[in-house]
Amino acid sequence: MTFFVTAQRLGMSVLLLLAGPIMAAEPLRIQQLQRCGDLLATSGQQFCLRVSGLQAGEWRATLNGEALPTQQAVRDGNKLQWHLDAEGKHSGPLLLEQAGRQSNPVWLTLGGSHVVAATADEVAKNMDGLTSYVDLVSVIVEEDYDGAKEAQRLAEKYGAKVVGAIPPLNTYQLRLPAKNLDERDATVLRLGGEVSVDAVVIEESGAEEALETDADKGPPADNEEWASNRFLDAVNFYQRRLQKDDSSLQTHPVRIGIIERDVDFDSPDFADYVGDCRKDSQRTCLYARDADRPDGHGSTVSGILAAAWNKGGNSGFLRGLDKVGPGFDVIVARDSDAGITANVAASVNLVEDGARIINWSWGIHRVGAIDVNGDPIDSLVRSGIAMSGYEELLEEFFLWLRQEHPDVVVVNSAGNGSSFSGRDEYRLPSSFVTDQLFVVGGHERSDEDVPVDDSRYATKRKASNIDMRVDITAAACVHGSMANEGEEGEVHCGTSYATPLVAGLLAAMLSINPDLEPDQLRMLLRRSAMTIGEEYDFEPTEGDDLTAPILPSERANELNNPDVGHSARLDMYKALDLTVQSLDRVR
């Protein structure tokens, strides 16, 4: 692999001499890293970076801990454009160093799935009032065809250009010669009529808008929401049961992918991830682009897994396992801002880079979807034609997962529209039915003074989407990260924040028993779950079921078990206990 800084041969470190004196030191941060140039190239790949704190003077870069040779670099202010030869190299953390300062580590993927985001001049409002891409669409080519060749044939036929691709899904992005939505729609109709085309994906607005938060008031700041999922009990159990002097259990590294934009490495929650995290093989490592503020969606979601403890903000579950853990990799990545298509492309790259768990704290509703009260949902909505394309793209993704990566699990938020998660006419991606998709609803602490295992201990979060497609619920409210150590973060609520609790628990379970398959993981989650809500005898009234009801088979076939018929609430401690027991039985 070659980075362009000066014309040098392989085997030399990445060094760049810039004219001018060294200015006062400021944090060195990688704020953006994206594929650019020819996104279809595989051997020589071009990357564009936006950095802060890179001053005049010598600097170096490493990938996977190895110094990178240099050949050429183009710098324009705080932007760098690099080319690298991918032969013999692997995806991994990219790190910049200068004058004793180190940057935040960012995961550089050499995967081939990337799509282009539209600029402000390349979007327009459609009839539903939604922002839609004018000249960028993606075509899903039928599996019997060579996708790359067929996409190029279609591009030549329609005067378009192939600018992006998700090759494992036989999906290719075209830039059409369309000047407005009418011209685009006419071309889309013709493309859809091609025998070789399975579906055409139209992108509406950006993925950054599809954030799973709810606007309802959060609980009091001193309310221990995670107690309802036995968070601390689970951390204590893992540490105690897996002490290093107990050689009966061996842990295994697990890689988790989070589809988010960035994390604030200046926050005390994440400051000690700067530099080469893998010097300590046991600790949790976080790889992400740097954010400007600590209370962003990406920082809060990632913090539930990886935030440092006792800093005043968040507290990461996997970070709490560091003393005995195997070394978890938490990769925060989304590549470009090209909406749902980019989310899927980034997920494909993460899976190919070894992620066993993908966290999707996002989702969308179809225009016209109604909530449980019959009122229309007015946020995170997409048109019917866009939803149809997304549905086909997501179907291809899960088919590919089942065929090529059957051990990978995707954990998705149920959504915050007070609607139905399991109906494809309402919401994606949570409506998909597959063993590899776990859907998480949200709950909050009730006012009842009862034991934690009582079904009245927690109550469903009003905004959380519901129905039998939801596998389990977890605490929906969490403290966000802060800029200063010791400060208590603002409370954020939403199924976005319940989702990484489940993703982190699944990672811990796989670190104990990496042979667990998705259906076994779901069984352990449901079998260990506590209850929430009223008992419905499998026929909930007024559609008020928060999750699929607990079945007799999930309670040792005890028909009279009091848990049967209730909705499922995450029990992190018991799930780990059952995981250890399952491993003992195998032995």
C-alpha cells in the first residue's frame, strides 16, 4: 500500500516535510476519511481526509501498527488526498503522528463497497416534500448477470456513468444525465423495465437525519435506568467468572461495527482512545472519525459500548470488561453521507472486515404510516418508491449475509414513532424476518417500588415502536458524553440507545462462546429475559404488545410459568450466566 506524500519507494516511513515553523500544539484529529476518486478501483485506492491540528513539519502515518511508505500526497489546507496500493495490505486502524502527538485511530477499510453522496446542488424536493437525489440512483442487477459488466452496459445505454458499487449485492450506483426529478423518474422507469434489473434504489435525504431519538421528556438524572437490565451485575459476573487465574474459560476477541458518523475524542469518555490502542491486547479499542461536539448521536451510541468509566458522562459496557476481556474492537463507520445506501455499503465492508455484530441505531417509516393512536408519523419518513428500493436492497443484504456470513448478527432499533416495527408498509429495516436481525424496543423505569425482576419494575417507553417483531426491550435513556470531566451528561432517550446495550451483550456472549449461532443467541436472550408489562395470553388488546410474548418453550415448556405471555426485558446478567452454562454443557 502506498500513501502519496513525496515520491519514495516502499519500505520507508510516511514522512512529510512542510514549510514553516511548528505552531502551538493542538489536538491532532482525523475528522473525515472517505474513499474518493475512482470508487470502482480495487488495487490502487484513493482516500480523502479532513484533519485538524496537522502543522508544518515532519509527520508519519501507520496502518495496523506498521509505518506506511510514501509516494505522493496532495494537501489543500486541512484536506489530504492520498493514494495507496492495497496489494498485500488489510483493513485496519489508520493513525497520524506528529511531534509526539497522535491522532484518533480511524478504521480504514479496503473493502470495495462505496457510494457517492449528493451535494446540495444535486438534490430537490419531491411531491411529498422530501429531499431526493436528482441524478444519483442505484440499480440492483439480477444475480444471473455479471453486475459490473451489466451496470456498464446500462450506463452506456442511458448516457450515465457508474460511480459507486456494492459488489457483493450486485448493486451499482449510476449518475444519470438528469437535470430534475421528472427526468430522473422517466429514466428510473426505463431502467426498471430492463430484464437484467431487479430494482432501482432512489435515495431520499441523508442518513444523518435517520437518528432514532424520541422527543419525550427523559427520566430524572439520578434514575438508574440500566439497573432494569442488570447492567452492573453483568459486568461484575463477567469480571468474576472470567478471572485470569480461572483457566477453565478462554475468551475470544470480537469485532463490532457501529453505523454512525463520528465520536468526540476530546471528551473524557473517549480521550484515552487516542493513539495506538492495541498496545494493550485486553482492552476495548474504539476506531472512529472525530466529532466537533460530545453530545452527538454517534458519541452517545458508541459510548454505551466504549466510554470510559467514572468520567462523569457515559459508561461503556464493553469497557467495563477490560480487566478480563479479550480485547473488543468497536468500529464506528459509515463512509459517505449517501443515506440508507451508504449505511448498507458500510455494513458490507464491516462484515468483510470481520465484524460479528453490526449495530443499526437507525430506521425509516413509509409516508402515510400511522402510530398506535391512528395519528400520522411525520418524522423519518420516505416515499413509497424510495421505500420499495430500500426494501429490495436490504433483502439482498440479508440474503448475502445468510449465504456468505451466517454467523453475523445485525441489531436494529425498533424506532420511536409509537408505531409498528414489524410491518414493512410502516418501517424498515426492523420489519425483516430473519434469524440474523435482532430488533430492540425501549423501556424506562416505572414508579413502582418493586424488585428488579418484577414485570412492573419497568414500563415501555411511550415513543418506542411495538409489536411481535420486537425481540426484546432495553433501557432507552442514557447520559450523554460531556466536554469536561466530572460533569453529568444530558439525558438522551430513544431505541437508538437501547440497541447498543443488546449489541454489547451479544459481543460479550460471543467472547465466551464464539460458536453461538444467531438463533442460539436469540434463544439465550429470550430465555434469560425478565418480563415487562401486562400478561396477554398471546392476544394483546389494542395492539399494545411491546415485544413478541414469552413462549412456554422459552421457560422450559412450563405452560403455567408466570412469565409466559409477557413481553421480554433484557437481563444482561442472566444472559451471560446462561452463555457460560451452554459452554459447560458442550464440554
